[in-house]
Amino acid sequence: MTDVISLSETQLQTILKTLESFKSSGWHLDQFVPIFLGALSGILVGLFMEIVRWNHEKTKSAKERSKKEVEQINVALVGIIANIEMLMHWTSYYFVPYYDDSHGAHNELNAIIGNEEGVSQFLLSLDKYHAIMTVAPEMYLVEIDFIDKLSFIVEKDPELLKQTIWTVNLSRILKTLILESNKQIEIVHNILRRENGQLSFYQLGTTLQRQESISESECVTALQLMQHFLNVVESMGKLSNTYNIQGSRLKVTLPKQLKDVKGELTKRVGHLMP
């Protein structure tokens, strides 16, 4: 059942008299409207100014964040370029000579199998293969923590993040290979000291074969790592160009000898590349 509210004539008259009293006491609609509109316009102006201030703060914050991200990209690029230069140095002074000498010594040894006099002469002239007798120093490459320090890259370029992870993995593999090659060199030195400068054909053949294999792995890994570094540099350069900031980008200049160094590696292990 629907409830119906009804007013008696007396109640209606009372309401009308009350409204009339408001009017007689000065409460006119034509006076109230300007006051209301004035208050409303003040509120709207306040809201507009607040929106403008918020938008200004948001734009300022975005510019500061973009500037910081570009600076972080620049620092990372400097580290990667330094890694490329260090890798070039190691390639020219350690990896390529070690590859050439280990292969040269092993090939020469295989050519004189069964020739005792030839083996004796070979042992006396083993020092001409300087790289297989020289322990390499520890290699240091800058490891940049892209996940923690440059996490914004994950959102902007996930493929770039994967490339950087490859550089970290390959760097560690290369360091392990260097340690293994040094271990093989130490084995040769220890045998020579223990055997009064003499090595059996079997001992020499085994260690040279092992050094030959390690040298190939070092060159392949160095070539892969170099290419991944270059991919990261290219991708980070493109990412940096997406920022609308004046005068903050780093101009990347690759070493002039890079092409020649890559060519030396490719000439030796290009056929082994995956």
C-alpha cells in the first residue's frame, strides 16, 4: 500500500505565510543568485589554479625523471664502451695470440709424431710459442646492474634488458675460460719443473689439445660478447633519443680499431659461431 502525504488547508496557509515572511524580510532570489554565482566562480577559479599547479608539478617531475634516466643511460654507455675497449685489448694481446700459438704448437707436434729427435727439438723451441707459456692477468669488465639501477628500461625496451643479461653471462664465461687457460699453463710449468724441463709426448699433446680448445672458446665468447655490447650501445642510443631533453645525450664514438679486431676473431672462429 502506498503512503500518501496530505496537507490540510491550515498547514498550507502556514507554509505560504512563512515563504512570504522570507520575502518581506529581504530574501529575494534576484539578490541570492549573484552571491551564489560569485561564490561558485571563486570555487571554480580555485579548482582551476589547483589543476594548473598540479599539472606544473607533474610536468616538472616528469622532466626531472627523464633527465635522471638519460644521465643513467649515459653512465651505462660509458661503462659499456670501456668494456668494448678492454675486450679489444684482451683480444689483441691475449685471445688471438693464445689461439695462434696453441694451434701452431699442436699442429707442429702432430707433424712430428714418431720422430723422437723432432720432439726433442720441439721441446727446446717451445718458448717460441710465447702465449701458451704466459699466464694472463685477471680480466675486469664493468658489470652494470640494469635490473636494479636501470629498471625503467624494462618498461621501455624489454629486448634491451635481455641483451644486457647476455653480456653479464658471457663476461663471466670468458673470465672462467681465462682461469682455465691459466690452469693449463700452470700444469705445463709444474711438469717441466718436476721432470727437469722434460715433457712426455702424451703430456704435451694432451695439454696442447686442451689449450687449443680453450683458445677457440675464448675467441668465440669474446666475439659474441663484443657483438652483444654493440647491440646494447645501439639500443641504448635509440632509447636515449626518445627523450625530449636538450643537451643531455652522450655522443657515442666507437674505437677505430674495432672493425679490425672483430675481423681477426671472425677469421679464426667465424665458422664456429652459432
